[in-house]
Amino acid sequence: MKLTRNEARKRRKKRIRKKIFGTAERPRLAVFRSNRYIYAQIINDEIGHTYVASSSLALPEAKGKGLTKEVARLVGLDIAKKALEKGIKKVVFDRGGYKYHGRVKALADGAREGGLEF
């Protein structure tokens, strides 16, 4: 039986999440990519608490640009800025079952550019 693309992604995500765990010292930077938007959250898995979140949906400078690598980079920069305000410098990157390529890579590069270490 052939899996749909989303089912295959969810399986990969489950496999990745066995190894990646966000702590208070190094929370997890989780990425979700839909067809229209890209979302990022910084999460402490020990207590199940989201410290900061950002998305292309919430960014005013991303309005009308669609979903491009540039928009994903802006989301990365925004989440890095919010994280640094909360005192978070080091994170563990969780690509959410997506290839580290294109928009996911652009978001990661934007977060690094903004000052996060992973």
C-alpha cells in the first residue's frame, strides 16, 4: 500500500522526533510548511511550553508576496529576534519531516542570520 505524501512526511517526522528533544537550555525550533504559509515555533518539550512563534501569515512584510524563500527567510529572522528578546540563543532544529532544502533551509538560514545557534 502506497503512502500519501503527508503520511510519509508524518512517518519521517516521528522518526526524527525520537532523536530531537527540546530542553530549557536548548529548545526545539520546529518548522511546519503548508502550501500557503510557513510556521516556526520554539518549544521546550520538557514542560510542553511554546516560548515564541512566528509565521508568514502574521508578518506584515510577507503580505502579498506568496510563499517564497525570501518570505521563509523573513520568518526565520523574526523568530530569531523574538527568541533573543526572551534570552534564547541556542536551539535544536526540527525540520518536521521536510527535506532540508528550499523554504525550510531559507528559514534556518534566516534564523542563523538573526543570531540563533544550531
